[in-house]
Amino acid sequence: MSNIKDLLTFPCEFPIKVMGLASAELKAAVLQTLYKYLPDFKEEQLKYRSSRNGRYLSITANIMASDQETIDKIYIEFNSNPLILMTL
């Protein structure tokens, strides 16, 4: 059985999705983390989708990942943020 890390060839485009309560703070937290690890990231690379009632927001970032370590650090930071309820 192959390791998931063996399936990626770097650099590669990699989608990361986060979900949380819809707020400007959520958007800012996502951007802050992405800028921290990906200095060339542009806000225009984000896609937003509101839940049917507008209470929740999913944010998808298609990042250009240079290595697995960067992806791991982003997920760790997102998962430790109380504004983010779920990451995919």
C-alpha cells in the first residue's frame, strides 16, 4: 500500500478547503495563514461558498505547494484555529 505522500509530485497544485461560521474574521484568518506559508499567494485564488442559510462559509484555496511540509503546516494551523470548524 502506498503512502499518500508518494502520490504527490512537487511542486503541485493542491486544494485546501476550510469551513466555519461566516465572518470577516474567518476570511482574515485563512488569508493570514496562507500568506505566512505562501508569500506569493493572492487573495483572488480563494473561492467562497455560503451555506443555503448563509450561516456557514466554505473557503477553497488552490495553492501551489512546493513540499509536503508546507501543506502539513497549513493544515496544523487551520486545525488549531477555533474559527475553522473543518478542513478538507
